[in-house]
Amino acid sequence: MHLLRFDSLPAWVSGVCALWRDRLRMNPALNICLPTGLTPAAVYAELARNVDRGDVSFTRASVFALDEFGGLPADDPGLTRNTLRRQLVSLVDLPSERFHCFDPNGADIEEQCRRYDTAIGRFDLVLLGIGLNGHLGMNEPGSDAGSPTRRVDLHETTIQSSARYFEHGNLPRWGITVGLGPILAAREVWLLATGTAKASVARETVKGEVGLHLPASLLRNHPNCSFFLDSEAGALL
Ligand code: GLP
């Protein structure tokens, strides 16, 4: 795992975006998996400005949403797919048929997950945030390292911390997530963390024991994983 540390949040955003532009230029048909959450929002805003200026393009890329919350109406602004659309997809030149996302209200979730894994094939690049308990997407502690894309129950801490994404108290208790299998099989993985709240889990991820108790620690066995930390998230390292 390569540690990429930045002195400030603006430097962190620029660093992630510079490398992302580079990957898109090297491989315009980049097959990419994207998270939501508070962490990547500023990165998406800058990338969208880059596309607007003509610096880089998504016309040949494919984007897969990393996860989705279940049990909410399709127009809930806190859903992963609505957030990704609002923060990036609707602002860039990605053809709509190459934006893949889950529909937890759809009929057969298992079949949907099988089709998602088939459509993924192999990711060129996966961007990930990190949960306070070390979860990746919605792969909670204890998830199998080879787990496929599937329906999952959220841990209580994840349910409570998702409150910040919603304007109501009807917090989702389950979701659908790209599994650790397709994540760990990606050619390249970027783990993103900013802010003091992530300092302790960042330390555990880098220095603690590698194991299923902390899904993010499994990335240390990945041959091409970079951990992007701002000074606050990296403070205990
Ligand atoms: C959420 C999401 C993850 C996200 C993580 C961190 O539960 N399911 O995909 O990366 O937690 O979120 P944040 O960036 O808001 O701290």
C-alpha cells in the first residue's frame, strides 16, 4: 500500500484529481468504481470542472456506483446513485448507458448483483472511502475477502453515521454493495480519507493486523493500492 500524504485538503483534492486525469488520459475507456459520502465530493467537483474546461473526458469511460442504500424511495437525494449523478455524472460527458447503479427497489436483487459483476468484468480503478469501522462500500467487518456483489445488512454504527446523508430520520438498515472480491481484483485501488475522525481507522488500516475484522486492512495485500491522506487523517501515522 503506497501512502500519499498531503499537507492540506486543497492539496489532497488536487493530488487525487491530477492522478485521476492521468489515468483517464492513459486509458480513456477507464472502467471505474466510485463511492459517495462526504470524502470524495470535492474531488468530483474539481474533476467536473476539469471536464468542463476540456482537460479530460469520460466519453469512453464506464462508471459503476460502489453501493446503494435499500428501503428508500428512488428519488431520495441521499441515495448513492442520486448523489453520484448530482456531484459528477450529470456534470461530465459520460454517456448515460455507461453509468451503472443499483435499484434496491427492483424485483430480483440477487440477479441484479450477478449482472452487475458480469458487467464490471475487471475494474481498472476503484475509489473508496473508509468507514469508521474500516468498512469499504458496505462491506462491513467480517465480510469475506472474496465476497461478490450482494445485499448486506448495515452495522448499527454505519446506520447511525449515514444520518448525515439524509434529510429525514428514516435511516436505511440494508444496502447493496460491490463485494470485496471485485474490489480486490481491480487493477488499481485508491483509498481516500480526510479529517481527524478518520485518523484512528487510518492508523489501524496501515499499522494494525491485516484481517476480516477491518476490511480496509485487506488492501495492504493488494499489489497496486494507494492510500490518499490529508494531514488530519494521517495525523497518527
Ligand atoms: C459510507 C459509504 C461508503 C463511504 C464511507 C465513508 O457508509 N457506504 O461508501 O465511503 O461510508 O463515508 P464518508 O466519506 O462520508 O466519511
